[in-house]
Amino acid sequence: MIGQECDWFAHAATTPQAARAQVNHQLAVYTETARDCARTHLSEETSVCVSGSLARGEPSCRYRDGGYLLGSDVDLVAVLDHDDDHGVLCVEKFLCSVRERHPEIDTTVFVLHRPNLRRVSGRFGADLHHAATQPLSGRPLTGVAAPRISEREALEGITHQLATIYCPDSPAGTNPWQSKTALEALRAVAARDLPGPQRYSALADDPAVCEVADPMLVARLVRARELNTASPIAAHHCYELVVAAMCCLFGVAIGHRELIAALHTPRTGMHVLDGFQHAVTAATIILYGPSRLRQSAASALHLIVTAIDRDTLPTSRDAVDALVRISPVEFSRGIDHPNHVLHQHLQALRRDYYSWLGPHNFGARPVANYRGPAPDTRIQEVDA
């Protein structure tokens, strides 16, 4: 991916040629800036690579004032030889310099240490593995793990979208029912325990995806993401796709009753990485599912948060304990207070979740008992 006119849209499905040409030119200028800033602020041993949609060759674009611009954020990865404060400070200066020269592009830099590359995980690791041999600056990366994308990584992706409503910066009334959420649900259905990357652009041709969604709708969702246009899917339909995807991941037939039953069998002492994902699934049904299911979903939520290992909660123990004390009956009364409290406590749990997830996926602190939604043979019928 080095060069003045490389094609960053090699795997895009619907991006028009004019958009490709204009955004490729914009990115040629941007990447040259990044290289210049790296020469100024980083050592020769530091490697800078792209991750995310640029690594997969499917960034989004947006049309404005008669032309196309990059629509995706840019996720850069700075790989340091040594774990020291000086190297991190240099990366911060590098990032500030890139942002000052390109304020129109939302740039983030993740810091990794070279010995941890063999342990990178998740879709982050799969994307980085794909881009490792062609850094923007520094020497190519070697020994990068090639993570497989299975149910665990798929649930992680859906949770990331559903949990946006628990972000402290999210405006009141925010909901997760966007094109990106629907696409994450469909990517989950397509996950087959194979090495990544896993691209949105391939979803319309995936047989498993076409069993749960009209291929024409999938193609429209891909186009809406690639061109940053309005979502072609209604909120209720997006919710239904998420439920269907969750059922596939938990290994049950598609239906609320089956999914809630699966959620009623959490592993005792589960890590917060699994616990938060399960809790968000139950909370999504409470907040957006049929009102008649709120109490049974709340019962599952109660069991989930009770089962989370408190030693994996550095800051949110009080919030989790308070959530346990709320009776599932309260959620069936259709009043706002339990929902407000639910947001408040899951927001606290979200903070601990991401404090583990980043180091796990970056290979710095792998979590051995992060298991994903493995089917549980103890699932029983639950009245809904």
C-alpha cells in the first residue's frame, strides 16, 4: 500500500470510479504526510501500518461540495521495539502532527510492541496481519499472528455496535439501529472460523447471509456504508437481523425464546469480556424487543451479571452489584427508571470491558478464558 497512486478500494463493491480516484489522491497526500511526520517524530525502528477498512481495501467515502472525500476514520498502528514512555510520547507527537496537517481526517493511532505481534487477536489482528508487509513507514512487520474469525470475534463486533448507546458521549435517545449494525450482524452470520480479514463487500454473495437476508438488501446496506448514505433498513428490521445473528452465534434456532433461553445459562465466573457481551445482548431485548419479553430477558441479565467474575471488574463492581439488586419484575412494568439505571450501570461495565479488550486484541494481555458464545448443553426452556 505504498506509492502515490495505490488503489485503497481494491475490495470495495460499489464505490464509483470518480470517488476512487479522488479519495485515492486524497490518501496519497495523507500517507505522504504520515511518512513525513514519522520521519520527524519516530525512530527508524518504529513501523507505522494501517488497520481497519483501509487495510481491508474497503474504506467508505462521502460526497460533499461536488466531490468525494474519505468517509472512514483512519486507524494507524505504531509498532515499537521497546515498551517505554519515551516511545509512547513520540507516538503522541506523531499523532498530533498528523491531525494538525489533516484535520479533515479522523486519525487514531494504536500503540503495539513488537514482541506482542505474535499474540494479536480479533478482527483488529486479522486486519493488521493483512497490512503487515506494506507499512506506511518503517520496516515490514514479521511474525504477526493470523487470527481466525469465529463466533467470539463475531459477537465482539456486534457488541461494539450495540454498546454505542452506553458510550458517555452518546446523546440522549441514541439508538444502535444503523447500517453498520446490520452489517455487523450479517458479518457475524458469515463468520466461519477462518483467517481474516472479513470484508463487508463480500456479504451479498455469502450463502449463509442470504439465508437470513435478501441479497438485494445486503447489497444496499453495503452501498450505504461505502457511500455514507442513509440506511436502507428500518430500525425494527435491523433489530430482527441482530436477533437472528445472535441466535446463530449461540447455536440455537432463530427466535427470541431460544435466544433468551441460551442467555439464561451463563458460565459461573465468566470474564467481563464474555459477561458484557452477554449482558448487552439481554439488555438489547429489554430495551428494544417485545414488551412481553422484558421480564424473561431481565431474568437472563440478572443471571449474567451475577455470574461475572468480580476480579475482572477493576472499577464497576458497585455498578454490577447494584444491577443485580434490581428485580427482573421491575423491567416488565414499562417505566423509565429501570431503563435509565440499566444505561447507567452498563455504561460503567462498558468501561471495564474495553480496559480488557484493547490489551487482549493488541497482544499485550491475552485473556485465556475469553470464550465467546459457545453453545451450552444446559439450555432449558424459558417461559416468555
